[in-house]
Amino acid sequence: MRDLNYSLKQLCRRNRDGSFATQADRERILDLIADQLYEMGFDHMDAHSLKPKHVEKLVERWLAEELAPGTIKNRMTQLRWWAEKVGKQNVVARTNAAYGIPDRVYVTNRSKAKALDVAQLAQIRDPYVRVSLRLQAELGLRRAESIKIIPKWADGGDKLVLKDSWCKGGREREIPILRLEQRQVIEEAMALANGESLVAPGYAKYSDYLKHFRYECERVGIHGVHGHRHFYAQARYQELAG
């Protein structure tokens, strides 16, 4: 582990602000930021090395990647948290507008659908993450569903049955299996999971694996995986409505 990654991890462990989910998100985002700073040539850093130039370069990169304003603002929140904890609040400007970060758009007529990028998928190192992403794209599964699912249990022949404990709001649901591609990914998921869930072996807790899942997606540029569900929903609507 590089110095900055380790230093930020220790900073998070010493300062457990917020809920468990907030802490997990913070640690994941700061770990990603440390990786990106290293990629941009800022090595030999620790948590106390943060300077305005680092913030500016990060924001330039995120804007160039055309990340959603909400994603960038979440990262800025964690940068400010980092700066505050090491006594360098003035390193990060008080407003996001100072960096040219646009406002969040809450209501829009732009489609949120995202097709799963084959090239990005090929860069995912973990086969469990890959098959979960494909289940999202082919069957419209939410992220949690695509990880918690036990494929062997869920396979109902002509439908995929999702347990209430896997689903949002605790509501069991069924998804029709209509295409060969859907059947293929279910078969691959069953072979990989071998009667278990799609939480990869070696992770005792779902929350630990979720951090790994998010990191793998961020690492290859897959952001906003819920867009895969939008893509499925739009395609399904077209099938039904013609």
C-alpha cells in the first residue's frame, strides 16, 4: 500500500464521523483520490501533504472525465473533510463554484441509461464483479441485488426470482427471462457462485465486499451503475410498448 493510501486509511480509522455507510464511502473515495494523485505524478505524499495544486489537478481531471456534478461534489466533501482533519481547511476553497463545478441537476429530461461498456468490463479483474455488472445490464438488477443474489436459488427457469432480503424495501420480485443473453449470464453466475451468493470468497461481510466492488468499478471508469438498470428498463419498455 502506498504512503498516502495508508495515511488516509489511518486518518479515517481515527476519525469515525457519521454513520457506518458514510465512513465506508469516505474511505473508499479517499482511497480512490490517493490512487489518482499517484497516477498524476504526486508520489511520496501523506495525509499532511495536501496542497491547493493537488485539489486543482483532481478537479480538472474529474471535469475532463465529465463526471456528474453530484459525484464531484461528493468527492469535494471528502477532500474538505481530509483538509479539516489535518488542520489545512484553507487548502480547499469554500465553494465548489470556485473550481467551475456546475450545480447538481435534480430534474432533467436527459436519459440516465448507461449501456455496459465492454472495454471497461474487460478491465475488471474480479470475475464476481464482472458477472454482477452483467446481471445489472441484462436483467435490471439493483447493485445490492446483483451481489446478494444466490443464482442457483433465483433461477426459476423462465424467470429470475429475487428474495425479499435482497431487494429494496424488502419486496420480493420476479424478472422474466426472455433472451438468450439473459440465460447465458445466469448460467455463468450459477457456475461461478457454486450455490452461494455473488459476494466473492474471502469477504466476511457484504459491506467489505461492497467497498471492493465500488473500487473496481471506479478504477476502470464505471460510474453510476444504476444507469445499467435504467438501460434495461428503457429496453423493456420498448419491448412492451412497441
